[in-house]
Amino acid sequence: MAQGKILLKPGTLWTSVKEQTEYALQCGALLSIATEFEFVQQDNVRFLVRILSNLNRKKAAKEKQEKQSPMSSQEFNPFLPYEEDLFVADISDTHVCILNKFNVVDYHLLIITRGFEEQESLLTLEDFTAMWVCLADFDGLAFYNSGKTAGASQRHKHLQLVPLPLAPSGPQIPIEPLLTSAQLQDLIPFGASATQTVDKAHATLAKLPFIHAFAPLNSNWMQSPFAAAQATLEAYRTLRYAVGLNARQSGAYNLLATREWMLIIPRSQEHFQSISVNSLGFAGALLVRNAAEMEILKAQGPMTILKNVAIS
């Protein structure tokens, strides 16, 4: 993306999100899914676990939407074109921001590419620019589910953004207390020789029982989204190398980012038994579909479930 191609006017996103949410609810475009929640403790993390009240609404709406599409349900792409009633803002030449039609979390946004790209594609400078433009106005948790194994439900490339705090009490992000255990390490990025001196660092979190890598970010970067995107892209490449992901192929992983940090977790499978896990699970916010899945989660423990779907 060329310099100067940011289209979002600073200071307008949050107002646009609230106004469009109200409109989309009134016209029926936004189909919020009701949940109840409780906290489940394991390994000094107070996990927020939501249980869906009714999945039938989402299933019926998706079936209707796909029948109305000229394409087969296998090829159906809800982002190309996206529903105009869900549109929030033009972010840049390459990205737009829309509401998540079947939201569980209020004001859940999708940052989607204008043209089709595969969800397993590597994240780019343009993706991180769009992310930082949004984070400048919207204090939230951004995340990326790289492919179906990582919990992605759509093939069209999209990052997601949910407002903070995630939980009604306690830390803004349930997993954050573990971030204080980060131990920065020098790291040679992919492609650099062992004799090169590089100013790169990543961290591991002692209490996370699966392969991951963590990097601090600088909230002051919001003042310059292009510079922020370049620095974040470099950190992203460093973290991918740290967890053994190929530099050319994406692989399945979850990426989480706030204004202050970024975390990457490679994935081995989408489900633990019947429980699907995406990036929010690794933030400490899990979702179950029914009481039976809640009992499985409590019996096994949420951190144990994350370990099983990640790579140990």
C-alpha cells in the first residue's frame, strides 16, 4: 500500500461502530447470539467461558444466505460482496471494516481484504497497517485465525477486532497475568546467518504449556500506522521463525495483538473433542455450544484443552 492511502478519518471509527451496530440490529442484518458465561480457573488464569443460548438462529440465517447466493454453499463468500448493512468504514485502499454478523461479543469487527485472499495467506504490511489504523481508534484485541485448523470459519482473509475488556471483571484479557513471566531472548530471524548481529527479541511465557512466542509492541506506534505496520511485520516474521513456521508457507496458527504486545501459537487441530478453539481461546476466552461441552471443559481444564489443540 502506498503512503497516504489510509482512508479512515482519525477519531471516527468507534462512533461509526456504535451507530452501525444500532442500525444493523434494527434492520435485522446483525444477528447477535446470546450467551451466558462463567469463570473457570486453571493454572492461575481465570478463564472466561461463554455458553451459547441458541445456535439455531445462526444456522438458519446461514442456510438462507447461502441459498440466496448464485454460488454453491461450498464456494459462498460472505465478504465478496459484504452486506452493506454491516459496513462500518473504509480503512484503506486494501481493507474495509464490517460488523461480524453472528457476534457473540458486542462491537465485534472484521477487517477484511477488498479482494479475495486465502485466510491461510501470510499477513502483510497492508494487513498490519489496517490493524493499527483501527487500534488507534478502538482499544481492543486484534486476532487472526490462520486457516480452518486454527478456528477460521471463512476462507476470505480477515483479521478480527474485539473491544477491551474481554471479561466483566478481573484483567482486561484473562491470559494477561501470565505475560509478566516473559523472558526476552535474542533471536536470529529467518534468512539471517548465525554470524549476523540482529536487534530482534522474542519471549516465551513460562506458564504456557505449549509452543508459542511473544513480543512487546509500542502503543506510541499508533501515531504512525505505516511505521507501526513495518515494525509489527518484522516482529511477526520473528515470532513465526521462533515457533518453527516456514517463512514461505503460512501453516496453522493463532495470532493475537493489542497496542502493547503480540502472541503467536501454532496449531495442531481445531477441536478438543467437540469444542472448537480459535484465537480468543488463547486470550483466555473460550466458547462452548451446550452444557455437555461445558462439563467437558470443566473436567479437562481450559489450559489443558489449549495444550491439546496447540503443539507441545
